[in-house]
Amino acid sequence: MAPYEPEKDTSEAGELRAGRRKAARYAVPIAVAGVAAATIGLVPALATSGDPDLPKVTAQELIEKIAASDTQQLSGNVKISTDLGLPSIGGMAGGFGGGGSADRGEGGDEKGSAADPKSKLMELASGTHTLRVAADGPDKQKVSVLGDASEYSMIHNGDDVWAYDSESNEAYHAKEEGASSKHDSSKKHDKGAKGEEGGPKGLDGEQLPSTPKEFAEQALKAVDDTTSVKVDGTAQVAGRDAYRLVIKPKQSGSTIGQITVAVDEKTGTPLKFTLTPSSGGAAVVDAGFTKVDFGKPSASTFDFTPPKGTKVTEADEQHGKEGHDFKGKGDKGAGEFGKGDLNEPKIIGEGWSTIAELKLPGGQGLPTAGSGDVPQDAQKLIDSLGDQVDGKFGSGTVFSTRLINALVTDDGKVYVGAVTKDALVKAANDAH
């Protein structure tokens, strides 16, 4: 019979917090920039089968098992899909990422590299993707995004970080500060284990979750008095027996229904992560191994030499050009966005119902119909993307996804969080 454990009492929240703080120290050092909240939706048949009979464990014991898991070596395939309820980003990614093949100057001059992770990895924000991953400690990782007839890879080996796009035959190269012998090996290993220096980070210092373990560690950070945590049966993922750890918000108003983490029974490594929305339907976030091996990968896995004819872009050179271009563009609008317009968000609420309140530069909201601030077609597009709402705060527009929602008021305030539209309107009303 599969193990089952009733919901944890809030009196044990301190122990749970201590456990997840320990868990945060042991990130599998594989990082590929998904999205800030990189969200994954996966069909139930993803390499999960059976209901193995395993010894019973409590939620606290399972969290401690994750904390004790110091998995530094592995290889395998991870299948991820995203379902935010938005159109596929596809080729638009480069435009938002600030680099890549979409970043071209007038007359066709290229200012970016098609291999730049800032654009390439934004594509993981929608659709279904298969990643091939490998890790051997904090200084050697490789992540490949497999296409139908192409492959995009990020390789971290010592001081060097490479990204290679086989479709365009372009490569992007950067030196990772802090990974060289300038720092002593003990500090280097410690940071790598924490994920602060481990893994390809997008080559611009950004490191976002891509493996089930990294997603799970983000979820464990949310465990507090507003959270229910329990062990809810077992599963088999990628041919391995696992426990199912279920994390649920106790508060109302959150768009997150529950988070389920499949934890490997032998190693304590999370094998699958699933985030289900409170609105029901397919998972918003789900990342799972379809194949995994905890043995040491071959050293040649992390070797990379650009193929003959490859166009190589050095990170320092490209960032220098981007900085020059930004400076030139910034002079034109310097009067519109001054330093004083920036503000720290005000946090409303706690736990899973937390909402951030910000102010838009200039203290103005979005253009409204009849204002003449934008072309008529553009105004129709803005209106079609959001829902008009009214309240004590005045009026505004709510932009929704299946996970994150944002209310932009006509007086230039923004309320955003993983909460429902009604929760945003209430927060705006209470603030006035």
C-alpha cells in the first residue's frame, strides 16, 4: 500500500522551514534559463507508471531527504512544456530577450548572436521541449535543447561557458568569473553546490530553474504557516521509485492549486515537479525526467570546440555594443524616465496571497480609448488583451495568465501576483 500522511500542522512549520533551508544548499548544478517563472505543463503519461510499495515517511523526513541529497553527477533527459494560457512565443523571443537573431540593426546588420541565451532560452516559456542534461560537480554542466532537426546547447566547463546553435551555426562564449583558480576550491565548491555559480546561467549572470530539483527548491522556499505539506502516495518516474510530496496553499485567492514533487526514494533527488492551477485543467508547471542516470558522465561530454565556419560572438564584445546603443537611445528619452521614477515594490499580504504594488514611471496608466495616445489599432490590441475593471481605486485593466495576474490602474499603479483577479481588485480598493 502506498504511504499516505495527513496534512502537516502549522506548529511544525518551523521544522519545515529549517528543512527547506537545508534543501536550498543542494541544488543540482544544472541551470538553463527558462523564465522567471518558467512554467511547465506535461501530459500525465510522462514516464510515470505504477504505484510502488515504499516504506512510509513523513513530510518532514522527506524534506530532510531532499536536503541530504547532494547530487553532483547525473545525466538524462528532461521533458518540459509550458501552458500559461498565452500564444506561443516562438520567434518573438529574441525581441523580448534583447539579443539573438531577432536583434538586427537597420540594413540587416547584426547586433546580436543567434546563439545568445537571452533570446534562445525564452522559447522555453511556451510549448513542449526536450532537454538533454549532464552534470559533474559545480564546474561542469551541459544542457541541450533538442529540436526536430537542430540542437541548442549550453556548456559550462571550468571558466568557460559556451552556447551553440546548430541551426545557424553560431556560438556565444563567455568567461564565468569566480570559477577560476582566483578563488580557493572550497569556496568554489560551496557556491557551486548552492547554485550560485553552478551551471550555465544564461551567460549574463541569470540562473533560473530547469530541473525538477531546482523547481522543487523554489517551492520549498514558500513553506510556512500558510502552507499545507504532506506525503501523498508514491509514483515511478523515469523507471525509479519515488515519493509524492504535495504542497498546497491554505489561503484563498491564490492561482496556485498545488505543487507535487516526485522525490527519488534512493537519492532524495526530485525527479518531477508539477504545478497545478487553482482554476483546474492541465498543469501550468511540470518538469520531469524521462531518463536519468546518477553515474559520472564522460569527461568528453563537457568538451566543446566551435565547428569549422562557426560565427563566434564573445559576450564582452556584444555587451559593449549593447551598452553603447542603449546610451545613445537613452539620451533621447532621458527626461521621461529619471532615476526618481524607479520605486521599490510595496508588499501586500503574506504567503501564497502576496501582492506587489508598484508605480509606473510618470504616474500614468495605460492609454485609454479616445485618448489619442496610441494608434487606434494598437488601442484595440491593448483592450483585447485585458479585462476592464472598476472599484474604489477608479478604473484599470487586468492582464491575466493561468498563473500570474496584474492590474494596471489608470492612475499608474500596478498590482501583481500569483493571485486571482478578484484578489487584485480587493488589494487596489483597500489601498485607496
